[in-house]
Amino acid sequence: MAVRLTPAELYARAVVSGNAGRHASARRDLERALARDPDADTAALVSGSLAYLDSERGSPDVAIAGIDRALEAEGISPQTRAVLVGQRGLLELRRGRGDAAIRDLSDAIDELHEVPLSLGRVLLNRGLVRLDRAEVDAAERDFAAAAEAFARAGETVEEAKAHSNAGYAAMLRGDLAEAIRTMDAAAQVLGALSPVMQAVCDGDRAEALLAAGMAADAVPLLQEAARIYGARRLRQTQAEAELLLARALLLDRPAEAASTALRAARRFRARGSQSWATRADAVVATGQLRAGAASAETRRRAREAAHELDALHRPEDAALLRLELALAEVAAGQLAAATATRASAPAEADASIAVQLRTAEVDAELAQARGDAEAVLTAAAQGIETLTTWQSSLGSLELNAGAAVHGHRLAVLGIRAALADGAPQRVLDWSERVRTMSGSFVPLRPPADDRVAAALVELRELRRLEVVTPEAAAREARLRDEVRRIHWADAARGAGPGGTVALAELHAALAADDAAFVAHLWVGDRFAALVVAPGAAPEGRIVDLGPASRVQQLLAGLLADLDVAAAELPAAFRASTDAALAARLAALDELLLAPFAHELARTSRLVLTPAGALAGIPWPLLPGADGRPLVVAESAARWLALRGAPGAVGTAGFASGPGVARADAELDASAASWAPDARVVRHEADAAEVTEVASRVELLHIAAHGRHSAEHPLFSGFELADGPWFGYDIDQLARVPAVVIMSACELGRSSSRWGLEALGMARAWLHAGTRSVVASPAAVADVAASEVLPAVHRELARGAGVADALSAATSATGFRTPLLVRGAGW
């Protein structure tokens, strides 16, 4: 026989359901409790909770009136009264009345010190109000006190909520790794409670990803969260998710962002949440301004929204909107108005990263419009320094590369001004500054993680399935997400970005190495370069390379041409294919290397630091690079640092994957250059064997089919006997080899956004500390690889540098391939 619950027990169960996002269950229990003649305290608490649930679907004004009626009941205890006042404070927060919310919640806290569960809830809600008002330190104190109160009450779920909100506060403070780590730990408890709680966790994570510039990852999380809230008619949280979605869309789809924010604003107004509607209005205006719809009416509404945000104690939102308006005014040539608007948004010393970067961008744009190049350079440099200092706190390579998007416009403005200034040292400084922003410095590696190792093993098993079911595909997606999330939380362990490089120091090193240096620079619509070479002008030479569109047109079909050229073709097609590829490569050479023919003729070697937009170019195949050792360095500073490091190789490991023609012959011939006690060979190796070999040799040579993942570059990998070995496997190694040779098609490829950062498996090796990586951005013919790479090993075994060895092997065998050395060349 079922036990009949008392009204108090029904109320307690309803609170648990409501906190887990199961609002329908909570409502049923609350209505049953009222029907069972509760005592005065329970009746008041039930009425207050029903009012809160009503507010989720309807108007908070009506709900607050319901709580006020409950407070008028006779015979309720001070603790019950405090709980109701705290609930009213939460509803005041929901309708955007922060002062009233703080007053109610603080009054409730004073009465609840002996009731830890209720105290924790009120502290948690006051922390949310303080977060909403950007009072981050005070919010963190409230969340810490709430977590302690929940721990005293033995409420692990509520304690997880407090920690999750503490993670959100860490994000606002700029500590993104701590934020993600804390939020994910809390999500392990909260996400399983209900779809609504999973949506809450996903929304918080999406906002952290948005801060890191990873809008593409944030958008689907927010779309799903909005759908979940909408299906349950939770209109306030649905509108909040839509507002955050609109912010995520601003970067790439501003018009869509404006329409999404407008939809959220209408939902807020329908509920009487005017303060939230004002925040949505600000995003509507921002989207319209970025989409080019900067009409007088749009600008007027933007100014009004900024004033309203000031009144709501949201100075950062107001500043961002005014800065957006100033940018639109600069674009319209209204410099006096833009200057006044900028002055109305002063940059506070403790402003968020977003405000600091936007302020620097406005200052640089204004300076450019006034023709003040020095002011452009100063503002842009300050902005990028702010960004790179923050980036150095991120241990994740993926987050670091994603965050570079925030400096895109500053980089273009700074490089353009440096080029116009015409001083080679200044151009070199800006080239290095942008490469630092793109993550060219190498942090210390994170420790191996058992959770990542287990997920990667399971991913390999799923990839081997002959028939991929929807369930298997969903599981694979969850595992990929888990691996990425764990790495997003990696704490920074390196020293961060380094200093500048003096042209004199670079010139001396180049002279000692008989090398020329070319830094290719991308400025949006054009390419330029700085060339430094011994025997030429010691300060270097700046060269305008013309419109970027010419290079981009040639790059559009290059990869396909290279892949076709590597295939075995009938003789009738070979001549025409080779001729088409040669013509394309010659045209690229004419644009990217021929302008420096004078300097290149004075040296035998070449060091390149190309812009990310040029990441797919097989530089050794360009006519201007024929016959010379060539290395693509992460930056001049990184090349100089590696140049002095030991380069000799003493031990070599070799591993092949299945199904690669001539792989065994390639490895056996390559291994023959090394003494038996200095080499280890594994044919058709599995992942564990590759991990074991890679951890104990100085040179690793992999011959396997490779696949570059453009969507998730660090899930690029080469195919082994038991499935793919991913870029993420690198961080599971006890130590990394000094030299890695990847005889695997595609694994020299990388993915680039905004022409700045390039991310792929080769970059992952370099980021982990590998000195030199040999890989190709395109397919390499099996016959060519099986001839060239054994010749490379013969040179390496004699003590040659990696780029020298590849160049000598190319000359000796007569096979020119797209194989490329990255990192240190010698």
C-alpha cells in the first residue's frame, strides 16, 4: 500500500524536482500539498513556490503579488518569512530589478543562518544578482558561502550549483580554464538531473566558449538549450538562451544575430522583463550596426539602449554598445561623433577583456581615419598585448587558437600601419606580435589524463565498426566532446609570449646559417612581406605582393591538383595534369617568392613564416625554392630559440599502418641507416605500440594513411591497426620525439580562420615541444615517399639538419614532393 505523504513531504519533494528542472512534477506535488490541509508555514512555502513556477511561464509581476499575499498570512515563522522574501528577491532578479533583489535577498540571509539549506539558496541567488551587476568578487564570496552552507546541509546537487556559478564568475574574471574546469565538474552532477539542467550547463559552457572565440561550438549548444526551454514553455530561460545565441552569431552572421535578439526581446517584454529586453535591444542594435544597417534610427536606438543599460548597472554592456556605435560612425566618416561616443565609454582599469579589446580597436580605427599612424600602432599593440597576456593563461591549444579571432581586426590595422610606416624593424615586430597572438609560443605540456586515454581508446574502437549505427555515431560525438572539454580546462604551464626580435640578431643568425628569411603578412585584401638576407640590406626590405584575391584564386584548386598529381595516372592524363600543376605553382611563385629573387640568390637556405592564409602552400614545390633547404617556422623568435638547441638524433622509431603500398619497404629502407640498437620498427602497429615507441625515441617516422579533420583539427590522425592515432594522443606521451616524420597524406594540413592561426597535427607536435616536423599538406605518391624518405634518413644519420636532409634527398632521388619541414630546419 502506497504511503500517503504529508504536505511538508510533498513540498520537500517538489523543491527537489523544481531545482532539477522537472517543473511539471514539482507543480503536481505542490498542488497536492495545498489540497491536504497544510500548516501555515507549509502553506506559505507552497504558495511561494507555485508563484515562482508561474513566473517561469507567465509574468513575474503576478508571481511577486502571490508571494506578497503569502507573506501576509498569519502564524508563519521568521524562517518561512525569510524564505519567501528570498524567493521574491529571485523574482526581482528575473524582472531585472537588481536593487530590490539585493535588498530582499540580504534581508532573508540575516534570518537564515541556522537553516543551511535555505541559507545556501538565498546566498546563491544573491550571488547571481551580483554577477548580473558585474560585481564579480562579491558574487564569488556569495557562491563560496553558499557551497559551504549546502555542504553543511548534505545537499550535493545544490553544492554543485554553487560551484557551477563560481565557474561562471571565474569566466567573467577572465580565468577561462578555471571556469570550464569548474563548470564541467558541476555538470557531471547537474546534467543528469533533467534535460532542463543539461540545457543550463550547456548554456554556461557555451558562454565560456564564446569568450574564447569558439562561436561555432557555442551556437549548436545554445540552439538546443533554447529548444529544450521552449518545449517546456519556460519562456524566460528560452529568451535568455536566444539572447546568448544572438551574441554567438554576431561574429559571422550579424543580421541573423539581430533577428534572433529581436525575438528574445519580444519574449522578455511579453513577460514584463524590461531589463532583459533592454539587454536584447543592445544586441539587436549591435547586429544591425555590424550588418551595415547603421541608419540614424538604428544609432538613436543604440544610444537609448546604452543609457538604459547604465541605469541597470550594466556598465560593460553599455560600453560595448557605445564602442560598436563609435565604429559605425567611423565607417560613416562621422569622426567628431565617433570621438564623442568613444569618450562616453571610458575604459576602466578592471574592464573585461572584451571591453579592453573593443576600446583598442575603436582607438586604432579613429587614429587611422585621422591619419595618425603612431596612434594606430600604439592602440593596436596595446590591444594585442592585452589579448596575448590573457591567451597565455590558457593551456589548451584549441582555445588559444580560437581566442586569436578577438585580435583579427587589431592585427590588420597594426600590420597595415607598420607597412605604411616603412620601417623593417617595426614590420618584423608586428609580424612576431601577430604570430604570438596565433599561439606560436610553446607552453609546457599538460600531464597525461586517464579520462582522455580511455576516451581515445573507445573512439578507435568506434571508428573500426563496419556499420555505424546512429547510437555509435552519437557516442563518438560525445567522446570527442569529452576529450575536447578536458583539454579546454588545461591550465597554462608555460612562460607565455616572449619579447621582440631585433633585426640585427636575426640578420646575424641568418648570415651564420647562409639563410634568407621571409615573413609573409596578410592585411585583409593584400599580401606583403619582409625579406631579410645576408649580403643584402641588413635592415631588410618590405615588399607589397599585391591583392590577396590573386593568391586565393590560385589556392582554390591547388589541393585537388596536388592530390591528383600524386595518384597513379594513365600516361595520357599525366602530362596534362603535371602541366596544370606546374603552371599553378609557377604563378604562386611569381607572387610569393619571385619578388625576393635578388635576396634568395645570395643564400642557400630559406626560413619562412607565412601568414595562416598561406598554410596550404607546398613551398618546396615552388620554382623559387627548388634545390634549397627550407623550413616553415612558427615565428622568428621560435626559430632563433630552436636554432641553438641540440639537433642530432641518436635513436629512431618507425611504425606503419595498414593498407599503405610500399610502407614496409619505406620503413625498412629508412631504418637501415640507423644502428640496430638505435632503432625500433613496428609494421602494422597499433596505437599502444606507437605511443610506446614515440615516448622513447628521438625521431619518430610514421607511414600510414592520414586524415585531416577541418572541423576538429586535433582529431586529425593516422590510421593504425586498431584505428586512428589522434592529435590528442600526443599529450598522452611521456615525452615527445625531437623529430617527427609523417609519411601520411593530409597530416601536414591545417585549418585557419581569419588568415591568422593554423591548427592541425603538425602544429600539435610543435606545440607539445617537438623540434622539427616533416609532413605534407597534400598527398605524396607512394613511390616518391619510398625513395625520398630513406634518403632523408641517410642524411640524418650522418648528422644533417632536417631541412638539409630533405633537400639533399630530393636532389639525390630526383623526386620533388610537397613534404615540408616545420619548426627547426637545422
